[in-house]
Amino acid sequence: MSGAVNQGSVVNTRSILIVSFLSVAYLLLSSWVVGFKSDQVVLLVIFNTLFYASAITRKFILGFSVFIVYWIIFDYMKAVPNYNVNTVHIADLYNLEKHLFGINYNGHLLTPNEYWKVNSTTFLDVIAGLFYICWIPVPLGFATYLFFKDRREFLSFATTFLLANLIGFIIYYAFPAAPPWYIQEHGFVFNAATPGNTGGLSRFDSYFDIQLFHSLYQKGSNVFAAMPSLHSAYPVIVIYYAFRNHLGFMKVVLGTVMVGIWLTAIYTSHHYVLDVLAGIITAIVGINLFNLLFTKVPFLTRLLDKYEAIIK
């Protein structure tokens, strides 16, 4: 145990060599797989700076390496678009959404996305944008809180987050799906070259005269990855661990953000109700899979023990 702690507390020649090797290997592999990008350098600068700055920042970035693994996998998905693996579902998903959740409006049956597109308001645009931007800082902020409160819970949360994403990525390739905005913009004809789109979130950017969501969706790995909505999955994992750690009033705040993200995904035409439901199920499966594997499989439990010792 003490040896593991020292690994996270002390920089020695071995750790310097390992970090240097991994940094160079990451840049070379990334350049080969998806091409060189400035984001890759930024990631390495952040990692190396925190690794060498102090013992606590080193433990912090080693713990957050779980999220870095997620980011790298997500980025590398650009190398093999899911539409090259399976047929993209466009009209069938749209028709099923309309059949299950259609809204009669002025004599026409609309999907919830279509209904809100013609009934949007500036107030809802602003509220929706504020909710949706939370999908990035809320999980990371919550993970930071857990890191300083309870390292084991932090690792449990981070690993659950990674598992849910891996499940979602598998579904992306098994069931490529166009988002609602795609049909609104391009109809039912598949076009592999379609760039990312802000959907209804463009109204938030326009209102504040900024490029916030535009810049985010330019970095998307795949347009045809709407099912499941992982944006809807993340707050479910957060609220589960908030209840597990008895966070009191914060459970109400996080629960409100969760519902807000779900509704915004539909309001802004980024996801169908079906996508949101699939995201919720993905989170639940990820949570239960973690609880099963890392409590029932001795090897994985010991692995988590060693990881915890390094960042303790």
C-alpha cells in the first residue's frame, strides 16, 4: 500500500520516463488516427503541468485520467464513423417517435421536436441553453467534489461514467441514428458529409451573439450518434451518486439540472424522446454494471483498490 501511495506522491525517473513516453506516443498515435489537432497539445500541457506541479495535482490528474481515456476514445471515433459500420436510421426513428409521442397541432401530427421548433420562445431558448451547457461542468465539477471528499467514491463515479459511455459508443455503432435537426435540415436522405449542427441551440448563441454551442458541435465525433443521448445519461449518474453520498439540498439542484437537460435535448431538436429514454437506460445499465463487476469480481475490486492507493 505504501509503495502505491509513493507512486502517486513522488516523481522519480521511472514515472518521468513513463509520462514522457505516453505523451509522445499519444501525439504520434493521434496524428496517425485522426490527424494532429491543437486540442491534443492542450490536453498534454494540462496533464504534464498537473503531474509535475505538486503531489496533490499529480494525484488529481492521475485520478482524472479516467475522463481523459473517455475523451481520447471519443476523439478516435472520428477515424471509423459509425455510418461505415451500419445503416443510419433516419425515417424509421422519426416515424416511431411521431407514432409514440406525436402531438396534434393545427391539424398536423408533429414530433415533440417539431412542435417546440414552431413554439420556441426567447425565454425558453435562454433557459434551455443554460441547462444544456451543464452537461460538461456538472459531471466534472461533481467528480472534483468527490475527489476531495472520498477518493473511492470518486473512482466509482468516474468508472461508472466511463462504462456508461462505452455502452453508448457500442450502441452508436450498432444503431447509427440521425438527430431530429438532421431531418429538419436535410430530410430523409443520408449524407455522410453533413457537419455538426447546433440545432435549436443556435438561438441561444444568436441571442447572446456568441459562438459557444457552435464551437462545441464543430468538435463532434459523429453527427449520426443521437441514440442514446449520453447528455441525458450523465446527470443520471451524477444524481445517483449524489443520493448515495447524501448530499442534501444539492440533490434537488442536480435533479433540476437533470430534468432540464432532458427537456432541452428535445426542445432544441438534438434528441428524440426515444433518445433521451435510451440515455437514461444506458446510465442505469452502466451503474448496475459497475456495481456488479467491481463488487463481485475480485480482480476488478483489487484493481480499484490499487488505483485508489495511488491517488489517496
